[in-house]
Amino acid sequence: MILLWAMLVLIAANAIAITVMLFVRRRSPEGSFFSDGDRASGVFGVLAGGFAIFAGFIIFLAFTTYDASRSGGETEAILVVQQYENAQFLPPAVQRRLGGELVCYGRSVVHQEWQQMEDGHGEAAINPWSIALFKSIRLAKPASATEEAAYSKWLDQTSDREQARSDRLHGAEGIVPTSIWLALFLIAGVVFSFMLFFADSAERARSQAMLMGSATTVVVLTLLAINALDNPYREGIGQIKPIPMERSLRILDRARVIVGDRAPLPCDAAGAPRAT
């Protein structure tokens, strides 16, 4: 659906730009409105180059955040599995409890947080199962060297998981501020307006349409690419999906069978707490 809307935007922008160009062409002098075409082409090169450089920096910044969000989700999913393995070395009183809460944490990420991110909301609140895990680990009373090492490792993994979650959420609300979008559209408008002064009544209509259509296509596709990277969780091509966490949940399901953990989970299939 998003791809369809992008195509419609591109077609509409080209239709408007080409129509305006052909309209201006009817009233333009031969050779365009510029008496010195070479000098005008040089100025246009500066304008187009400035837009390209500015947009390039924005794309680089947006892609960096996009990649950090994707990496954060993958790291978080790996750490959930590692913490489950580590929990098996903690005191028996908290092993099953921590394992079940980790599963619920993963489910809430997939079925609750991801939907919020798709809607463009990077929730600042702590995942409720993070609080449950914190309360559970406080009950652990390590007695052996193995349990003490596992306890210390658990705390380190918790910090890493929270950092990975922060990276994942960072891209949910977008990183390109409104002021930058305004600047991009303003520069694009300047380029479009400058292109109209190249209208030439002596040129064929198809040549003028190609001239305006090519420039419009490049500018619009650049803006669409920035928008896609700025909203990495929105539906469409390149959308970041919770595949790593879904994979981790499948691993945890098999791990619970292997360790003989048949205790009921404290949450439903969507990660919401069960009524007690």
C-alpha cells in the first residue's frame, strides 16, 4: 500500500510539473527566458548540486538511525535468549520465574511495542516485563560461585538489553526534524521554479516534458527515500519487522521443553499479563 502511494505521489508530481512547464512554454520566448543559457545552466547546477549534497547528508543521517534501530532489535532479541540461558544457572527459586517473564517480554515486544512503533510512537515508558524481571532478580540469593557469576552476568546483560531496546525505539518517531523537511521542500521548490525559466517555445513539447519530468522524478524520489528511512517501522519496502524477536521466541519455546519447564506463563500470547 505504501509503495502504491509513493507511485501515486510520483505520478501526480510529474503530471503537475509537466503541465505547468508546457503551460509556461506556450508563452516563453525562443531559447528560454535566459539570454545566456550556459550561465543559467551553471547556476542551475549549483542549485541542483546544493540540493543533492544537502539531501545526501540527510539520507546518511537517516540511514545511520535506520541501521541502528535494526541492529538494536537484533541485539535485544539475542540478549533475551542469552539471559534465558543464564537464568538456568541462577538459584532454583527464580529460574522458572525469570524464564517465563523473558518469554512475556519478547511477546510484548512483538505484539504490542511493534504496533506502537508502526504507528510512529516511540514509547518512552519501560516495558512492564522489564520491571517484573527486575523484581524477580532481586529475589535471587546466590549461594555458590556459579550462581554469583550468573547473577553478575545477568545484570550486565540487562543493561545491554535496555541499551539495545533504546536503539530500537530511537527510530520510531523519526529523526528528521520539521525544520529540515521545510528546508528540503523549499530548495525543491526553488529548483522547480528555476526549471520553468528553461521553457522554450522553439523546443518540442516532448523535450520540455522530459526535461521537467526527469528533474521532478529525481527530486521526488529523493524525498520519498528520506521519508522511508525516517520511518523505518512504517509499512512498505524496507520496513523493519520483529523477525529477530520472533526467532528468539521460537528458540525459547524449544529451550523450555529441553529444560523441562512446564510452568504456565504469566502472560497471554500477546504478552499482556494474565489476571491473577
